[in-house]
Amino acid sequence: MAITAAMVKEMREKSGAGMMDAKKALTENDGDMEAAMDWLRTKGLAKAAKKSGRTAAEGLVAVAVQAGKGVAVEVNSETDFVGKNADFQAMVAKIATAGLSADSTEGLAATVVDGKPVADLITDAIATIGENMSLRRMATVSADTVVSYVHNAAAEGMGKIGVLVGLSGDNEAFGKQVAMHIAAANPAALNEASLDPAVVEKEKQIQMDIARESGKPEAVIEKMIVGRMKKFMADSTLMGQAFVVNPDLTVEAAAKEAGVEVTGFVRLEVGEGIEKVVEDFAAEVAKTMKG
């Protein structure tokens, strides 16, 4: 029986298995959906679907750099244990390398690695390792010089925080210092022009409300706000922050001394912005043991 794309799609949706595994199951069972599902269950590949609803907020961020382009990818798992798993780390490293030829998270998910799209590679890992996983996001930086840094590394090129810095000019040592600064200081934007106007306006309103609580006249409040917003801009932007290596200089001033310009950066932290379900350690271990 000819196996159609529609049949493969239906089997993937029912089982949660990868595309190649769904197609193989149908081929092995002459297109019989129920028999193919049983085949997948026997192989352990249908388990992934049951895990897809569970929160994956741990995992790793991996970085890769090649020929003036850097990529950072976040691959999530349910527990921190998986981040220490050699097979998971090897998969994440391959995904990061594949990201160098992708232009979006969706594009990376469709990129073929080891004969399978990345999305299917992850589905297979879910079945093998026994936890929900996801390719959450990727980000890139392109520049004359791109420097990467991983904080709290679990293996080479991957850890809890991944940073990329783009430089106009060639000074990798300085770029590494800036990358470490970004990991620690977590700036919201490169410079004032890059800050989200909505964020700036919200902060201004908050500062005005705080100032009004003091009962001072509006004219005084306006002057107070100017100073407070100037400090907010400095604290929030990479260029305005005091450089951790030399706090007497801003990062912008330090870059000028180093003979380069910082043109962009990326900072990804594992689980950032994901609402985590709090469980005690015993419950987490019990859940992992049950699969």
C-alpha cells in the first residue's frame, strides 16, 4: 500500500513520533494505523506524545561561531539531570552547529541533522530519554568578529547562559570580557536607541508615580524624573553600563579604548520567562523514575 504524506501526518499527530519513524511504522504495517501505533509503542516511540504537555524549563543553551556568524540555541528539558546527559549534550551540540545555516527557530527545526529534521531528532530523544524536550529559540549575531561565552558550562560550548558579542574590529580578548559582562549584568538592549519605547515609557510613569508620592511640586518632579531616567538608561543598556572589568569606564568608553565598536549581542538563559511548576526533590525523582 502506498504511504501518503497525509497518512504520515496523521500518524505523527496520534503518536508524537518523528516523521521518519511514523512513515516506517506505516510501511512496516501496510498502512494500518492501529497496527502502526502498536509497532511504535513496542519501539517506545509513541511515549513522546504523553510527555509533550509537561513543562520543560531546564536544559542547555549552546553556542557556535563560524566565519563572522554566531548562533545561540536553547533546548529545554524537564529536569536539570538531562542537561548532564551525554546523549542530550551531543544532540544539543549538533543542533547549535546546524543553527549556523538556519535563519529562524522554525528553519532550524526543519534543518536535517543525521538524516532527520531537528524536530524529529528531539522527538526521538523524548522517547529515548523519557522527558519532554523542546527547541525553544535561537538567536544570531553577525559581525566582523563574533565572540561567544558560556557561563556555568556543562560541556564545551553549552551551559545555563550563552552569550554572543559582535564587534566591528578585531579584539577577541576584549570581546570575551564584554561577553562575560553581559552574562553577569544582563543588559536589556545595546543602547538607548535599541530600548523598547514601551518599556521606557512604563518606567517613566512608575518613576513619576513614585515621585508624586513624595508630595513634591510638579516642577521638581520633572527634574527628578530626568535624573532617574538617565540612570535607568545607563543601567539598562550595554553601552551605558559600568564595565565590570573597569567600573570607572562605561562599556562604550572601554570599547573605544580597545579600538573596537560593539555592534550587537545576544544573551540566552535557560528557562528565562518560563513559568516553572515547583515540586519537591522527592516528587521530581519519583516522576522521573516513572517516565
